[in-house]
Amino acid sequence: MKEILKVNELVKIYGDNKNKYRALDKIELTVYEGEFIGVMGPSGSGKSTLLNMVSTIDKATEGEIVIDGENITLLKGDKLSDFRREKLGFIFQDFNLLDTLTVKENIALPLSLSKMNYKEINEKVKKITKKLGIYGLLNKYPYEISGGQKQRVAASRALINKPSLILADEPTGALDSKSSMELLETLENCNSKENATIMMVTHDALAASYCKRVIFIKDGRLYKEVYKKDSRKTFLKEILDTTSLLGGEGNEII
């Protein structure tokens, strides 16, 4: 299988010499093409720091991160911006949509920045929005649609360029239970039918049960990983059992 993400001996230290805090301590992680991986752990465990490193939002202190064969820890300036736009897709808890742009314009933004021609952009927007059930919303603005619809718009924007890796940061955190389920089913379908590679940080055990594999981080180190072998119900129980060992319950581990 093709390696999409390879994290080698990753260390992140915050603070100065007198007051250092080691947020990540020699993390090793490999994610293969077509995986849907969840990342969980207690507050302060390092899971969000890991996502920030992989998403190029923050820089590693030591170690390297290789995405689709490119060592992103060596990229700077325009090369880093180009890589982020072309290879990564983002789904955030707060949607990160621009209220001054229509749904269509928000979704098409990554393609517009890549200077793709208008006809091809329209075709891609039409295809992804029909697949995610929001084709009828293209001319609306974000403030005119529901939270669940906003998150599907954000998911469409993340998926439209067929990035090597989709990064989801608490994507169900601002949604009601029905909208959460719809989004998770959308991500699951994109993973199973489109072979999308997804890495999702979540505090919600139910959300994590949609993944194929869940890794748990504690004190900046990998604590355990569990794989979906049978039903989602069985997988959910295993996730809950692990979170209880870490000192929290299901949707309380953040």
C-alpha cells in the first residue's frame, strides 16, 4: 500500500529554556492511502498539536513529516502554500466559510486559486455537490443555510481537488446529532467509494467509530491504536473501553 503520511520521530517543544513544554515526544505514525484514521486523547495529550504539524499550521521542533512523498518540514514560502493548496483538504469545526461568497464560490475557491478554467471548475463543483446533496444550495450564502449544510459545503471544498490527505478537526463539534451523522456518513462514503485518505481529530467516540483505525495519544506519545474488525458497535465499545482507561468517557475526552 502507498504511504500517504509518514511521521518520523516528531517532537514539538513550546516555551524557552526555563519553561519548556514537550507537546509531542518522538511520535511515529504511518497512514496509508484509503485509510480513515481517528486521533483521540485527553485534553493536552498532543492530538491537536499533531494535526497542526501535519496541516503545516505549525512547525516541528525535531523529526520529519512526509506527505505523498514530500518532506513538508523542508518546505517554505510559496512552495509550502502550493503544497497545502494542492495536496491537503481541510474540514474545521467552525466551517471556515466566507460569508461574502456564495456556496458555489466557497467550494470553488481552491480551484480558483489554482487558476483552473471556469468550465472545469463548474463541472467539478456540480459533481461534488450532487454527491454530497447540496447542489440546490449553490447560489445561497453561508448565513442562509444550516450548520449541517455548512459542514457539507466545507467537506465539498476539502474534497473537490482530490487532495492526497483530508484533515478534519472536530468536524462534528458544532453540529446536532442528525447533522453529525450525515457528515460522518458522507466522510465514510468518500473514504470507501472514492478512496479518500482522511485523518480526523475528535473527542467523540461515536464519531471515531466511523473510522477504520483510531490512535490514542497520551502525554505527547502514542498510547494505543485500535482497528475496526467487525461491526461499528463492537468498534465503538473498544474505543469507549480505551478512553475510559485514559481517564475520560466517550464524548468527554477532548
